[in-house]
Amino acid sequence: MVQVREKAPSKLSGKEMAVLPCIDNAWMACEDGFILDFGSMDDFPGITDWKGLEVIDCSGKLVFPSYADSHTHIVYAGNREGEFADRIKGLSYEEIANKGGGILNSAELLNNTSEDDLYEQSLARFKEVIELGTGAIEIKSGYGLSLESELKMLRVIKRLKDLNWIPVKSTFLGAHALPKLFKENKKGYIDLIINEMLPAIAKEKLADFIDVFCEKGYFSADETKQVLEAGLKYGLVGKVHAEQMSHTNGIKTAVECKAISVDHLEFCNDNDIEILKNSNTMPTILPGAAFFLNLPLPPARKMIDAGLPVAFASDYNPGSSPSGNLNFALSMACIQYKLTPEEAINALTINSAYAMHLSDQVGSITIGKKANFFITKSINSYSFVPYSFANFLIESVYTNGVKFNTR
């Protein structure tokens, strides 16, 4: 049994990330959707203490707490595989956007999709990531870029949340790109976000966080701060897309605004690492995006060696990371970013749970946390999961203590 903690910390930093408590020959009891107790079979209290037990034999297998995915965009319409070919031919992300692709392409598709159709498309992806081992997820808006369409996305996220399969956190990302209507009027669009979108979202209680794409050609550090501060007035804690394709002081802005996480970080530098040391902001690596776009790798190893916590997440989206497979992210964390298996598992469980305010619910096998876990096929150790990259090693997934594929 992997990631077993009697008292789970809210996050792990630096050398703490190298520690991964496990129990060999273990047992765990779940009741009413929560972890009731666990321990070694040497100290098993006896089956007579419980009535009507369903017993699951995991001999030769491993039990993991489900992954926590703190950065996704799984509510979207259609796909963008045409841009995939453009990228192979040598077009940059910015060049694809300039020819009508990118975020604006997804926005146009979404605007022409009904809420029910959008829900059905997103539901399929939601099921998919749960079956791949995700037991808590954050989902962003940001492909609407208008009041009506951003509300449509957030309502779909709420419908997924209301299924009560796994914890879902909702993030308002109206500041994802500049819509065509406001191409020459960025101030006007920011005013729309602050004065119309935010009040409407707050009225329906549709978001937990607010996010901004702080990037050259999108939103500057000052504009990011303006939007985040406006969100805080409605109780929305900040997140920031930062330093993905250039350095724009997004990390500094995120820390100043007390954001819970700052994500991407391909162009994070030594000064940024010093800034993060004095904060509660979780640096979050999105290996799928760097892999898919052939970007420089964020300095995750350097961050951990400097004493920082680090989380990993999928960034599942149609344009730059069309996968929510955190088993592959686990492999990339080890192979490309030089994290040990212990560090990588901590980054995808405890630390990613922290990055969406879910440390008290998921991220470890701890009494009182949700019984969201997965059971592997017969393997020798937890290191075999990242080692055996791209192979599917999960035998069964449980959410709220119930086998997921029985629904």
C-alpha cells in the first residue's frame, strides 16, 4: 500500500518529497466512501469486528491513492488535430494562433456547441481520466471568451461536479486569450471580465478559483494582477499560467497575489525560485504541454533541490496537451525531469491536491480521507509504474469506496 500517512501534511517540500511511506502486506477498510482504518496484516483486528464485508483480495498488487490533477481544460468542444499537423510542419504556437488556430479556434467551436452537447463530450473525457487513476480534478473555463459561453462552460463543470464521482474544482479563466470582438480593445475585455463576468459567476457560485494566461501576446503581469485582485473580491483564489513560452514575471505576480499555484514554468529562472521560497504558492509542472510543444523543460529538479515543493498535473486540453494520462506524466517526471519515483508520486498526489485546496480530502491513504484509490495489476514495486511508461497497469479504480467501472 503506497502513500500511507497517519497524519498527512498539506504539502511536501524539498527533501521531504523523497519520502514515500508504504506498508507491505497491508489491509485497508473503507466505509461510507471514506477510509476507515488501515495497517499491517500482522496487526489485523479480525474480520469479526465488521459485518457484511466486501473483501477485495489485492495479493501481489499495489494500492495507490488516486492521482490529483490540479490543472485541466477538459471541458471543450471538438478537437484541434489539424493544428497538430501544422506544428509538425514547423509552425509555432504563436503562428498557429495568428492564422486563426489556438484558443480562438476552440472558442469558436464552443460558441457553436449547445450546453448539453458540450456536457456529453466533456463527460466522456471525465470518465476517461478517472479510469486512468485520477481521483480529484480541477477544470478551467477559458474557451468561451464571452459572458454567455464562459457561463456555459462553468455550468458544465458544475454538472460534472454534481455527479459526486470525485472532487471537482472549478476555475474561471476568462483571461485566457483576447476574443476577436476585442482584438483592438484589451482594456474593454478586461472590463468585461471584471464588471460583468465575475459578478454573474459569483451569483451562480460557479467557480472556486480564477486564472490568467500571463504571457507575451496575451495578458501582461500588470493585467494579470488586475484580474486576480478583482477575483479575490469575490472569494476566488488565484492561479496563474506563467513563464510558458517566454518570461513575463508571472511567477512574481502570482506570489504577490497569493495565488495557490503557478503553472507551466518552462522559463522559470533562479530569481523566480527565490521568490517562490518565500510563498505558499505551489509551482506546478505540466509535462504534457512541454512534451507536445517541444518546449524547454521547467527546472523541476532545481526547484526541489532548492527546497521548494513541486506538483505535476496534466494540462489536458485540445491544443497543447491532449491527454489526461497521469501515469504517463509520472513517467515523464522521472525520465525527463529527473525526479525519483517517490518525488514524482508525491508531486502527483499530496502536492497536486494542495494546489486545489483538497489536501484534507485526497492525496494519501489517511483515515478520514475519501476512499479514492486504484489497484494495480500484479507488479513488484511502485517504481514499475513510471518505469513501464505508456503501459496500462491499473486493474481497477475505486471512487467513494465503490468500483468505478460498475457504474
